[in-house]
Amino acid sequence: MAMRTETREAKLEALEERIVRSAEELVSGDDWRRAMEFAARFRSRSFSNTLLIWAQHLEAYEQGRVPTPTPTWVAGFQDWKKMGRWAEAGGGYEIRAPVRVRFATATPKDPSSWRRLAKGQSPRPGEVVQRRVVNVVPTHVWDVSRTHGAPLPELPSPKLLEGEAPAGLWEGLAAQVESLGYEVLRMPDGDAMHGANGMTDPETRQVLVRTDRDPASQVKTLAHELAHVRMHGPNQQEARQHRGIGEVEAESVALMVAAAHGMDTSDYTIPYVAGWAASVDGKDPVQVIRDTGEKVRRTATEVLTQLDTIQLGNGNPVSLRLDGPEHSGPEHAPERAPRVEPLPEREPRRVQAVPGRGL
């Protein structure tokens, strides 16, 4: 047993070193953009595991073991087996899997009252149950190209013309902004925002988006401002102290939302990674990169989950319902945000601009 534990710890340490190397290789803004595009397609997995899958698949592609530089669908051995497919020996990618177990109590406000449930054990009448992470173990996942067996259904894929916005995306994003207590104002130009494409004003609780841009640009801007509302509100002082990283976070969330809808993301501009990653005193830049990537992934996933739009897959085969370690969503899908019509254009108001907002 001690040998197995030592082997597991050695594997986890090796995976940690690989994650650090992958994060260190995200040097330029284009590197970060590509990482966010990849994360958008595999958003059900943690940012660290996304880096691991990305690095190992690219290595396999360079060695001629897989046909494409980007994986399509990724799942574990038993998950592929459930779908009638068999994973090739030695073809898996090693990732870190959190182990979750169930705890139950009749008095959830008492921390000492929670008891661990054995596998298959039912809670007592009146008890509530929570799943908690108790460990992390190395495990393997396989890309569909390293499996064979029953055919898989295809996901619908959005098809967009240049400058076109995905159907329902503006309405869905606007509904989320308004559900957080902000008003969406569509401005005829950027005069009220000092030339910016958009702006969030936490004092007046308004989100402004200029409409003299094509529909695709408008929804990208709205996604950027929604990220500010969700991540950089008045009560989130730590996030507001590092405005440079705040802009990277908002732009990265917008990039992931766009990528998940098949939109062109080549015009997204992310500052030089080493610059913003080193801007937090007392924190290792690599850790800042990892923390930022995970925060962006979680926020973008929450936004995408609430949208009633046609999206690219999240990296899981369409016939696989994941309730396992890497499934980041709730057990039941949340209610969709209500669809709303875009607010009418208004005359520019006198508003207080927030410096640095609205890339």
C-alpha cells in the first residue's frame, strides 16, 4: 500500500511539473488566446487539466500518433466503454482527478455533524447530502481518435457569416446582465465612452455597448462587460485592485464565449502574459496564470450554461452525461435565462467612465 501511495504521489508531482511548464510556455498574447480557445472546447475540465490534455495531445500529434493537432472528444476508459467504444492501450493522457465522496447531516449548520457515507449508503430521513473533494489521484482520458467501436452522434455546429452574431446570443447575454441588476444601454457611437466599444459603470449600474459596430462585435463587447459585472463588482475589491488582470479576465471570458459559439477570435487582443502575470505582489507569475485561467474558465462556463444558444461541444462526447470528478456543472441544469428583446437605442447619457474598461 505504501508503494502504491508513493507511486501515486510521484505521478501527481510529475503532472504538477508538466502543468507548470505548460503555464510558463504561455508567453505572448496569442499563446493565451489559443489556450482560451482550447479551454472553451474542453470547458468541463479544470484549466490545469486542460493544459495537460493540450500538451500531451500536441506531443502525440507531432509524433504522428493522432491525426489532428487538437483533440475532439475526451473521456475516461469506462466512459468510452459505456458508449460502446474501446480505448487503445497506451494512448491515454494523464490528468489529475479530484475524488469526491458524499457527506450527510441533519444539522448542516453544525460543521462537526457531517458524516461520510460509504459507497452505496443512503442518508437517513431528514438528512442533506453534499459531495466534497477528499483527495486527488492521477487518471487517464482518451481522445476519440484513440478509440474504436460504435459511432457517436454529432453535435450541431453553429455556422456564421463574417460579422454575424449567433442567434439569441445578444438576448441571452443581456438577460444575464439584467438579472444581476444592471441596465443594458445600446449607444449609437462611442462618444459617451471615450471611444471605447463598451463600458460598465458600477455606480449607475449600467452597461453601455455601441451599435456602430457589426453584430458580432456587439455581442463580444456585451460578453466582455458581463464578465466585468460578474467578476469585478464593487464588493470584489481584490479583483478591482489589479485592473490589468481584470481586463485580461473580462476579455478572456468574452473570448471563450465567442469560441464556444464558433465565432472568429483572431481579433481578440490579450496583453503580453508575463506583464500582467507579474503584476500581483507576493504571487508567483505561474500561479497567477493558473488562477486566472481557472477563474476565467469557471465564469465562462457559468455564462454558457445559462445560454439557450447553439454551441460547440465542451469536450465530452455528446452521448456521455458526466457526473464524475471533472463535471463542473450542477446535477440538474439551471433554468435558462429568459429571452429578452434588445433595449432600444437611447441618446448618450452623461456617465462616469471606468478607466481601462471596454477593450
